[in-house]
Amino acid sequence: MNNKFVMLTFDLEEFDIPEEYGQKVSDSDQMTVTRTGTDRLLSLLDKHQIRATFFTTGNYAQLNPELIKSISQKHEIASHSLYHSPFHAFEEKDILESKRILEGITLQKVTGFRMPRLKPFNAAVLADWGFEYDSSINPTYLPGRYNLLHKSPLPYTENGLLELPCSTTPLIRFPLFWLAFKNLPIGLYAYLCRVTLRKRKNLMLYFHPWEFAEIAGYQLPGYVKGPDGEVLVNKLDRLIVNLLKQKARFVTCQEFCKTL
Ligand SMILES: [Zn+2]
């Protein structure tokens, strides 16, 4: 029996990251950049006939309901709270509001949550609000952001909720998050994924659709914005091919929860 699972997850959100670096991006550009990357990702997933999970902000969904509805017919839609921008102060009730919006659009139950920027929040409310899993923990040490080395790198239950941690390698807990995928040569990144998959039997990888649009012109550090666009789509294509050769099964987070 094949028991190696890969979860590709995409944080489907406004392209607001330049605002963290002092550059204002118009609302329409925030939408267009994300849309370009999303369309490319959907084609890539279709090409390999694999399913993925899109953690979507309520705000993005409200502004793009047809897109969200159509994604939900093949993939899983989960919540990425209501707003992404740091200029919208987060309130706990945003989580519930985003669930209501996403369920209204998809007519499906939304059971997963990921906090924008993986910021700390009160996960104890999630189970009461009908969530079944959270994926807001990157159990590693990122200087200046967080130190979560005390957290389990394997799925665990807490607050009546399944926690699906973002993947880190065995031993040194090197994070296999979007910046690693972007900045490491694909051969090395795929190797680290294979090692981790063998040891942990699952991979939880996360990316953002806007990375797969052309973002070289924005005021972002080089390690955040490059490679971008089609080059990055091709890189993800190679990773998927590599992991399919390992006989890994690509599943949505909801499907993975059912295996635990
Ligand atoms: Zn996000």
C-alpha cells in the first residue's frame, strides 16, 4: 500500500507583499498578479491530474467568486482568514467570517485554516467554529520571525484540531517552504523533499500564486522575487514529476486528514 502523501498548498491571497517593503500596490494590480499565477498553477495541476489545497482570504474570494467556485470543483478551498494586508488589523472573528464567505461561494464545507504570515493566533476557537485542521505552524527557526523548534514536525492533535505542520527536513529541520523552493537548485530541493517524504511519510509544501506571475519589477528583495513567472512554473513542474516518480500520492489536506 502506498502511504506517502504530498500536499501542495497555495495561499491564494492579495499580492500585498511589496507593502511589507514600503511599496504600495493598487487593488487591481494585487488581483491581476495573483490571477496570472493562479491560472498557470491550475493548468499545471490539470496537466498532472493532481489535486491541491488553496488557502483563500475571504476578501480575495468575495472579489473573485467565479474563480473560487471553479477551483473548488477540482481542488480544496480552505480559509486564509479575511484579509492579508497588515493594514487590516486581524480580529478573531475574521476567521469565522472567511469560512462563511468561502462556504457561501463553494457550497462546500470549509474545514481547514492557515493564518496569514503564519502569525500566532488563538487556535482554540477553530474546532468550535467547525474547522478540522490547521496548518499555521512551520516547526523551525526563522531568525526575526519565529522559533518553533519545540513543535512537532509530524501531524498532531491539539485543541480538538489536527495540526498539519509545514514540512521541515529530518535532523536539522530545514524548512521546505516557498523561499527554499525558490532559492535552492531544484535538484537539491527535490532531494530534501524525497528524504523528508521517506522519513515523515508526508510533505506539506506551501507557495503563493503571485510567485508564479512576473514580479521582477516590484521593490522586493531578490530572494523573494526571483525566479518568478514561467521559470518558477517549470521548476514546480519538475518537482511534481520528481515526486510522482517516488510514487507519492498528491492529496488535498482534507483527504490527508482522513488517512490519519
Ligand atoms: Zn498568506
